[in-house]
Amino acid sequence: MKHEELSTLEVSFNQLIDTLLLKKAATEEFTVKLNSERSQFTRFNHAKVRQTGTVADGWIDLTLMQDQRSSFRQIPFTGNWEIDWQVTYKALQELREELPLLPLDPYLVLPLGTNTSREIHSGNLLVEEAVVSAVLESVAELDFTGFYAGGTVVHAYADSCGQKHWFATDSFTLDYSIFNSEGQAVKGIFAGSDWHQQAYIQKIQEAKKQLELLARPTKQLPRGQYKTYFAPAAVADLLMMLSWGGTSEADLQQGNSALAALSRGEKQLSSKFNLKENFQRGTVPRFNEWGEMAALELPIITQGILVNTLINSRTAKEYQKTANGANSYESLRAPEINPGSLEFDRILPNLDTGLYVSNLHYLNWSDRPTGRITGMTRYACFWVENSEIIAPIDNLRFDDSLYRFWGENLLDFTNFQEFIPEVGTYEGRQLGGSMVPGMLVKDFTYTL
């Protein structure tokens, strides 16, 4: 997005808020949340362009509150003041008619405070005309399938109390897989705010090496417990399960949290496990749906002990807790697991004999109170013997407890981390991701 276009969007958004402040009644409060993007999407199949195009999209959520009631409308946002105000004012009138008909909300969170922020993170993205050649140059002879999404994403917030936030960032993700003739694949993600061609070429070279290993005869493994190295992408998948019935204070209060035993002190994770929310990378806004700012860093698990949960203002009001800027879902937005001491060159020697797991999929809780997670291995997973990759494996289903693989069975984390981005595009391009190391675990349980 050009600087002039971004500036026009911000001016139009500010004008919309100023006009709403003039039009609101004395007993009314409102919040406005903006999501906007200018993105290029290009889909590849068999190292050819399957589909490409650009998207200019934007919408706002207008929430009106009065007499302990609230309702909202989601409406388009174009950046054209005359069009946007006409649609917004109509939505405002509809909400005024609707509110008296709604039930009271005892835990309604009203706008409070005067927080303001403005962040613009400019990157060095590929120009639209260069995407295809930059991506395909190194994979022309391969069965390459992938999805590139890049451009500018804007999130903004304002309310009737004077809080106002503006967050804009340039970013891209290339989510890809390279297949062999047997249908096996190596999966990779290349992402950031600056495209570095040499770094991308290096990623492809690493994928080619794994593809060669996949050509070896597959090894069949019986169910059982195996020493396992999880690459950062697999660790990120396990970590994000904590956003679904893990670190949320509401889930903890309602008996839905897998960390309940940890909270009660009945269980403890390994002292090597340290988890925090870290917004200092600037990949995702710090403000939430109520305009509240999270701390730059919030420790969640320190040396295996739960020291904080994610608490939003609604949960705080219901359970008499202190809010810490969590979003409405109380999910992880900028999680980071601290690195350990395992060096890259020592991964296979320390694994010795066991499984090298690059990716996971189909994760779910199998027994949430005990922290048991089930899922399957996928994409470039290998059997290792005597510190040497011997053969690829068929997909295996696992079922194990986080109290084991992040507890007594955790051997070490790597001394390096990787940023594993969110690649979802449902309703809009997702921001953020996880900063995680790889990890080495003993006796990980595979069920079939």
C-alpha cells in the first residue's frame, strides 16, 4: 500500500470517529474497530501460477452501548468519507432502535481510559510483478505447490472515551509444499516483512535435501514410546493448543483449562519451560477489542510454574480479577518459548535413535483435564538410528500429555528459535505468530 493511500485511510478513520463523537447521545458509549488490507494473493501448483490477484478490503465493527445493553454492526470501510459516514450513520440509527429490545448484560465492558498508540511498520515486499519470478526461479523443476500472501494490513480502534490506536504493517507469507512422485511432501513457510531472495533460496535447498531423504523406503513403526525431536513448526502447533482451553482465565474458572492442575500446584512442568507473551517484535497490535494495551512482555509460565493467565476485562469483572489486556478470546497473540542449550549440529547426535518430526496436524484435546493432546505427524518425518536419518515414516497418531512432554520427559530446547507465522486468510489476513525453538523429548507416546 502506498504511503498516500495509507494516510488517506487514517484521515478518513479519524474523521469518522470525530463525527460519531458529535452525534452520540450523552448516555451512549461506542467502540469502533477497523480491519483493512491491501494484499496480493498468488496460488501455485506444479510450479506454475494457478491463480493470482490483489484484494482491497476493509470493514469496521461499530458497537453501541447504553443502559447496560450493547449491540454491533459490521459494515464496509472504503476510506471514502462520504460513503463511509452514510453507511455508519445508518448503522448507528439501527442500533439505537435495537438496544431497548435487548437483555441487560451484567458484565458489559464500557470504554475506559485514554490510551493512544500509533505504529507503522514498513517493510520491503516484492512488487506485484516480481512475485512469480522470485518464487518460481528456484523450484522450476520441482512439484511445488504454495500460496503467497503479501501486502499491508491495518488494525485500528477508537471509542467514545477518547482511546485511539492505529497499527499498520507490511508483511508476507509463503506457505508451500514440495512433493515427490510418491505423493510425499516437504512443507515449509517463508515469511517476514522484508523479502530476502538468498534466504528463500536457502530454504528451498534445505527442502530439496529432505525430499531426497523421502525417496528412501518407508519404515513401519509399531505403536509405542519413542525419543523424539520436534522441529519449531511442530512445537508451534503444540503451543497453540494452549489458546484453546489453556492460558485463558475464564477457561480456568469454568473448569475448561488443561492447565488447571498446574494452576492448583498439583502439577509442575520442566524448569526448562518458559512461556511469555512478547509484543516487542511488533508483528501484532498490543491493543485489544476494548482499546486496552497489553504489557510489552507478560510471563505466563516461568521455570515450569504458571505465574499468569490471560485475563480480559469481561472475565475480570465476572470473577473479580485484574485484567492484563487479553483479547476477548483470552488467546495467545504473541507467544514465545525461551530457547534452551541444544545446538543445531547436536540435534541428531542427542536424538541418537528415535523420530525426527518436522510437522504435525489434526491436533485436538483427547483429555483436557489431564492435558492430553492427540494429533498426527505429517510432512518429512523420519526415523533416526545412531544419529543418522535412516528412512521416512508413515504418518503416526500420537496421544500424550503436556505434563509429560513439557514436564518430566522434556530433555532440552534448541538454542535457536524460529518465527512461525499465522497464515490464515479467513475474513482477512491473520497477523502474528509464535517464536519457538525446537525441542527434544523422551518417551513420546505414539498410539497407531
